[in-house]
Amino acid sequence: MIRSRIVGTGHYLPEKVLTNVDLEKLMDTTDDWIRQRTGILQRHIAADHEATSDLAAQACSRALADAGAAPDEVDYLICATLTPDHFMPSTACLAQYKTGMKRAAACDVNAACSGFVYSLQLADALIRAGVYKTIVVAGAEMMTSRIDWGKRDTAVLFGDGAGAVVIRGEEGERGILSTYAASDGSASDILIVPAGGSRQTITPENIGECNRAIQMNGRELYKRAVMSFGDAAEQALARAGVGVGDVDLFIPHQANKRIITSAVERIGLPDEKIYLNVDRVANTSAASIPIALDHARSEGKVPDGALLLFAAFGAGLTWASAVVRW
């Protein structure tokens, strides 16, 4: 059986770090308030000369180096992002050029924070169908470009960064065992950037009135996130034919420590099987799972043969999951 196996990982975080103490000087908040509600201590901020494609290219190059793969071996690059460089061309096309993936087709996927796992599902299907052999999946975001620094309910949550994986079709039992994705567009207003698209275009006349920052109904989002994390985990485990007790490491979307803790209680996993780095990087949306995966590997927490569970929840609403035998 041909499986889609992750053979390389990489991530990139901008050099600039913004701590909670720094935020105390920008808005009405405190380090203690942020820690208690989110578990976040700091976040990375992209430099003025950096765009999302630059972050993606760095992560992709590192993942290719880790896999021992040359850029021209890549057949396809999928970039999950909700903060593209431009509406067109795609961020994936820009990253493809910057990394030298000359043969690769390239496209973006926008499923918000679930985007990386959505993209993983697409890559898995393309490889198992025999269409392509080597695919790079990246999650890259500049979330701080979409926040209002005067609103602490959203401003304290997000950071910038990118992560990537190299996926190759190989025979054997290791690789992606199952995936699951779902959505509910009826709740699209719970987490939204209202202006900038075709619904609310930005003109010289209304530029001062258009809201181009993230708007969030935190209470409703929390409730739905916990339920959706549970649904995603249960579905992927059932499709893989394994149980919660078989999971060696759960790598969730690093949204918020309180959400993750509540979701883990619902799923029934012990704390020692949960990987968290939200304290160091905050919520990087579609980039969070591949960044966390690369961090976990560097810390020796992903040994050969480990059974990994990914799960994410985001705007749309969307949620998705995957079970991977490392």
C-alpha cells in the first residue's frame, strides 16, 4: 500500500519577539490577565520587509533540507494561509519561486486555522491516487497584520510564523492513516475579518470606516471550538481504526491553552500526551500545527513509530484532523 509519509519538517519564526509585558505598554492589559486566559507569554512579529511568502519560503526550505530533498523534486506546493501577500497571485506561487521548486504546481488553501490539516488531506489524496509523488504542505501566516492593537480580546492572541512538511508516497505502514474535515458556514460571523473582500470593498471614501481587523465572539467560539476539537479527534481516530489510548502525542492547533485543555478533557487524553508551544508562539493560525510538529521533533518527542493526532478549528467555521504513524 502506498501511504503519504511525512519525511521532513521545518519552521520559521520572525526574529522580533513581543512579550506580554510589551503589550502592557500598548493597551489596557496585564501579563497576568493574558497568561490566565490564553497561556500565551510571547509572540513573534514579522519585520517590515517580510511578507507571508517570505515566511513560507523559509519554512519550506528547512523542511526540504530535513527531508534531504531537492526543490526540483517537488511536484506540488500547497500553502495554507488567510493572510496572503496579495489576492493574486497566490502566496504558494511566490514561495515556489523563492524556494526554487521549478517543477511544482502551487496553490493556496484558506480554511483559516484548519488550513494546514485541510491541505494535508488534499496532499494525501493526490499521493494515494498516484497523481504526484512529492508534495510540500506549508502553513504560513502574518496574523499581526489583521489585528487591531487597541482590542485586547484579539490582539493578545496572535503571532506570525510558518511551518512546512515534505510528504512523499512510500510503501509501508508509516504515514497518514486517516484525515477528516468539516465546516459550518452558518456560524461564519463568529470569527471574521469583515472588510477587504468583495462583500465590503475598501475605497478612498470608506477606508477610515472599514474594519480590516479580526472580529471575534469569544464566548461562542470557545464553546464551538471545544466541541469541534472533540468531533475532529473522534472521527480521525475511528477512520484510522485506533483508539484514544493508542495516541502517543496530540498536536492540536495552538489556539489558546484554555480551549486546548477543555478539548483534551473531552477527548480523554492525559496531559503528558499533549504538545503545547502556544506560550512561545501564540496563535499562528494555519502555521501552528507544522510549527508545533517541528518543535516537538527537535525536542525528541516524536520517535519513529509514534502515533500522532492532529486537530484544528478555525473561522468558517472549519475543523479538521489527521492521524499519522511517524
